[in-house]
Amino acid sequence: MGPASEGVDRGLYMDRKEQKKKPDRKRGVKDEIKREMSTAQAIALGFAAAVLIGSLLLSLPVSSADGTWTNYLDALFTATTSVCVTGLVVVDTYAHWSVFGQGVILLLIQCGGLGIVTFTTALMVLIGRKVTLKDRLLLSASFNLDTMQGLVRFLVRVLKGTLIVEGIGALLCLPVFVPEYGLRGIWMSVFHAISAFCNAGMDIIGADSLTGYVGNVWMNLVTMLLIVLGGIGFIVWWDVLRVIHEIREGNIARRFWYRQLRLHTKIVLVVTLSLVFGGALVVFLLEYGNPETLGSLSFPVKLLASLFQSVSFRTAGFATISQKGLSGGTVIVGILLMIIGGSPIGTAGGIKTTTVAIVLFTAMATIKGDADVKVFRRTIPARTLRKAISVTLVFGTVLLTMIVLMSVLEPGSMTDIAYETASALGTVGLSRSYTATMNAAGKILILCCMFLGRIGPISMAIALHMKGHSKVDVKYPEEDVTVG
């Protein structure tokens, strides 16, 4: 064998060695898929564990006002609605539970509103335990963030901001509750502030929620402010505060402040304001003469009640007017607002304001014949468009499926069933006096809806994010399909 052939053989041998050392791309993709799926599973299991522990505590005699054991299904339902910050209840929160039981519920609401991963990581930081890489991955996934940079600092800011807002909210509620309920009003103020900020919709006031305060401007404004602040998302807070700081420092002209906001913040603010005031206008027009809702109220109170109902539709769950008395048109509008919900990285549920905005912008771009989807002089990436459409379709499919199942398992009008199911899946908590009448099968189905409504968007976001960044793209020949 000559030198030339020896060189070739040596080259082939070296290539084979390098190929052996070279990581298998398919195996890397599988490992990443496995890791991402385990992350989603860990978050779901965290929520499930919180529900289980909460249900066991709530079933104990010490948790009930009369000192007796609570039916476990009712305790499980209450724990689920608390952790999933929904607000649908099968027993009265103010009457059935003791102060201890209400405290457990409030802790579950706070835990669910911030997120199980956020809550547990915060406890680790407080006790001085080191936050590992796995913890950071879970935290990043739970917040649906693309980076792990500055995650702990972000977490600390979220916790500080939450405690400050909830604390101020509780102080603002004191002038309303303390004169009426005495020292118990302090506990009611704290409970209400946390429940409102976390968009839970649970209260310890009475059987009729906030209907007794329909004309109380102060109570309405404080509650709506807490709901909106919790629902718009934490990253919107920091972005707005950043721009305010830049204006104070003289780095940004006041008249150009809006241009300095990030695209995410612009979309959230525009969609939120449009839904809140647009929904209020629809409620006002449809319910103006309805004697069961706004008909008997004065004109200013009608405006206030319409605005509050619009805000509450979007995952809050408090009510100042009868939900059973709402007209059919308002119920449909309410269900649409429940589906949309709040904004990403906040305490609200639903498919999120940005998701709906992206779907609408995609449709508008298609109608106009634009190749790209452009919003505020920015082009939306194709993976974001696919993600938004996928989340919307999956949520809609699950909602329709659950409504059909509820209609089979539970007697009642389709309006009540659709309203209840959308409220559960959107983690809203509004009910047309239907929750307490359900049988065991209906309670279990609604319980599943609440859990899916809280866990589904998070897990789906992780899965879609993972597939968009990990999967090897294979290009096939294009072929058109007729649609429409």
C-alpha cells in the first residue's frame, strides 16, 4: 500500500473518529424535548401538589366555621378554584370557612396568582438557599421568558411589586370595611386586596359579592385598579416605570413617551383599554333598561357598574350586578372577554390580550395582501404568529368540548352552562347562580376546566416555544390549497 492510499485511509479513519465525537443532532433535539416536557410537567405537578395539600387542609374541622369535616369534593373544588385563581365556589367563602380556612384559601390564591414556581423559588431566596440552574429553567418557563438572564432579580422585583400593590390596596379598602365591620374589616381588606390583585374574585363579604357596593365609587375604583394592575402583567409595569424614569431624567421628551415603550407594552395597553371601555359601552347599551341589572340604577351608577362589569369579565370574578339577570347579548360579550382574559406574565387567565391582537393583525395583513404582519412599525416573527393561532384554536376547541360534556352531565340552560364553563376555563369566577347546583360529575368537570385554564396556556407556551427553537426544519416543495 502506497503513501497516497495510507493518507486516504488515515483521513477516513480521522473522519470516523470525529463523527463519533460529534454530538448526534437528533439525540440533542430529543434530550431538549424531554427536558422541556419535564419542565411543563414539573409546573403542572406543582399546581396539582398545591391543590392536593390545600384540599386536605380545607377538609379538616379546623377549617370550617362550625368545626365539622368538609366534604372532600367541596374542599378539593375550593382548593382548585383558589390555586387556579378562578373564584367559582360551591360553598360560601364568608360563611362556611373559619378564619383558618379563609387563611388557607388566601395563601392558595397568592400562591396561584404568582405561580407555584415563583412562589417556591421566592421561599428559597428568603431562606437563603441557592437557586440552581434547574430552578432558573422552571422559573423562566413559568414566566414564559426567552432568557434566564437576571431571573432572580426579576423575581425579587415581582415579589416586591406584588406586596407593595396588595399592601396599598388593603390600606385603601380599610375606610370602606372597618367602619362597617369593625376590626374584622382589617382582615376583609387584606383578603379583598389580594384576591382582586390575583384576579381570583373570591370575597368574604357576603353571598352577593360586591352588589351592595354597586354605587360606592371608591370601592369600585380600588377594586378595578387592583384587577387591572394584576392583569396587565409585570413586564408592562417595569417598562412603563422605565419610561417614566427616563422622562424624569430628561432623556425622553414627554410628548414622545409612547414611542419609547416596547412593542409588547404598546399592544397590551391598547388592547386592554379597548376591551375595558369597549366592553363597558356594550354592557351599558345592552343592560341600560334591564330591571334585573342596570335598569333601577341612576345614570352615573349605571356607567360605574358597566365599567366594573367589563373589567370583571376579564378573569376577575367580582360582581356588582346580578349575573343571572344579564341579557343574552351581554352573556355572549362576557364569554368573549372571558376567553381573551388578561395579559402575559400577570395574574389573569384566558388566551391573553397579545394573543388575540396577533391573530387580528394576522387577519388584517392577509386581507390587505401584506406578506408580513406589521405592528407599530415592527414585524412580528412567523413563529409568534403560529403560536398565537395555535393557542387560540386549542383553547376554543377545549372550550367547545367542555361545554358539550357539561350539557350531557348537567341539566340546565345552555346559556348557564356555556357561561359557567367559559368562566372556569378562563379562570374568571363569574356564575349565573349555577355552581352550587351542580352534581358531583359537573363539579369534577368544572374543576378540570379550572385546572386546564390555569395550567394549559403555560404548558402549551412551553411546548410551542420548545418546538420553535429545537426542531430541525425540513423544507418540502410548496403547493397551494384553496381556502375560504
